[in-house]
Amino acid sequence: MISDKARLLNEVSTIASVINPDINELKLTRRIEEILSNYDISKKSKEQVVDDTEEMITAFLVAKELE
């Protein structure tokens, strides 16, 4: 089983490689690992994610009405 920290590291490295294909991925990965070692990382569960879609749509529509 892959840890949440390892998943985050993989996602960040992948995104950085897409943005800059010339990046030294090994150096980047090692540096990110150093930084992440200072943190406890866990992925949010579905219960922790707040669905504020309706609130955001309302705020957007109100802002559009003011324009």
C-alpha cells in the first residue's frame, strides 16, 4: 500500500515533469522528500471534503447581477 506522502510526492513530481520536461526529476523528488519529512500528510476522506458548490454558484450569480 502506498502512503499518502508517497502519492503526493508522485503527483507533484509528475506535474513538474509535465510543466518542465527538462527538470531533473531525481533531484526534485529528493528535495520534496526532504521537505515532506517535516510533515504528517494524510489524504482527506470523502467525509472531510465540504461540498460548497451550491454556495459558490450563488455567490457567482450574485456577483454577476452586480456587474
